[in-house]
Amino acid sequence: MKDFLNPRWADVLRYNGLGDFDSLWALDVGWFEAPNRRRGGWSGVSRCELPMPPQESRGVFVKRQENHKTFSWCHPIAGIPTFLREFRLIVHYKACGIPALEPVYFGVRRFAGGHRAILATEELTDFISLESQVQIWLESGFPPASARRPYLRAIADLSSQIHRNKIQHNCYYPKHIFVRMRPEGGVEARVIDLEKSRLRLLSLPCALRDLDTLNRHAPEWSRGDRLRFLKSYLGIGRLTPYAKWLWRRLAARAMRKSGAGA
């Protein structure tokens, strides 16, 4: 597979001496997250601020891995680099028009001991995870429903867009949903950590899995928040029989998993 280099970032990477696989692999910066080591391989994430003339800079996350594989029915024995799967999913989300990550660079190299892969993505400037946003609210005082509503609507629209395209995120936690208030008003939402996403034949299984995860890991949401989110997600003004069924189904799943200690 040929290396991918985002045309918008080509000059920035070259200006910083990072225009190819070898230079990115040798990048000497600390780990943003400690490397994950398993099955004889490892995978780690670094963040770097890349200077741009005359006085600007841009943040990039550079993920590097060695012999870190994922297995599927297409690759049940040899497997493929997990970053290759993640890069393909980033491209798929982008093709579907779903706000997610912007790829900067991707490349794979084979060597005597196996393979190495690099995936660089653009930092989400001015975004904050939903988990962190809620924590700020808890510490400073929860805003009124009118201030929370744009966040719920943006996340509901994002969720609906993912599921309409028959994509199941599979790790739809508040820490993987990023939000920001636009200067002109309104909230923008994006999703990260796409590597476990699955493409399904139907939208309903996607919704049940992801909405259940989000519902159970957002305990700070009030009942009114959850209802507003569901109506925005379904694009309705009043609850329909299907909406009531979905509401009951999610509530039952949450109760069952809570009782099981999930």
C-alpha cells in the first residue's frame, strides 16, 4: 500500500523535516500515552507542535507501532497492522461525511522482524471531550437546560449520522466524543478512536450498541436530557411508538448491565 500524505499538510511536514516514514519514525518526542505492549509488539502515541512560518504552529498526534496486529475474517492468521484498519476507517468516515479525525500521514514498512506502521492525525483544535466538558460543569455548576441543549443536539446529530451510514463505533464513550462551541454560536461534535468500528447491514444494531454505551456512561444526564437527545437523534418533535420502544429497550439494557456489574 502506498503512503498517504495529506496535501494540506505536505509543506508543513517537509518544513519540519518530517516528510517521509523514516523521519517520522525517528521523531524524538515523549509519549502522550504510554505504549501499549502485547503479543510481542507495541503501539504508542506522541503529540508534537509543528512550527510553520512565519509565527504559527499546528498540533499533530503521531501514532507509531511495531508488530501490533488486528485479526479479522479477511486476515485470520497473519493479521494486519491495527493502524491500517484505523486509517481505512478514518477514510470511510470521511467519505460518509461524518466529522471525525483528519488524517495527516499513513505508512507501513516491513522489516526482518515484522512490520512497522505510522498514523498521524490533526489535533482537534479548541475541542474538548464530552467527559471533560461534563467534569468542568460539575466543578463550576451545571448550566441550565437551555445551555446544555446545543451540546445534546450536536451529539445526537453526530450519532444519527454514524448509524445512518450503518457504522457501529463500538467504543462510544463520552471520552471519545469531542465538542466545541463555535465562535458564531452552536456546538460542533466529532468522534475519535475509530479502530474498533464495524460496518453493519442494518442501522438498528449500531444504534442499540452505541446508544446503550453512551447512555450508561453519561450518569450526569437528567431524564429530560436523555429524552431531548433521543428526539434529536430520531429527528422528531414528539415521541412516536418506535421512539418509546427504543427508550424502553435502552433503559432495560442499562438496568440489566447495571445489575450484572457491567
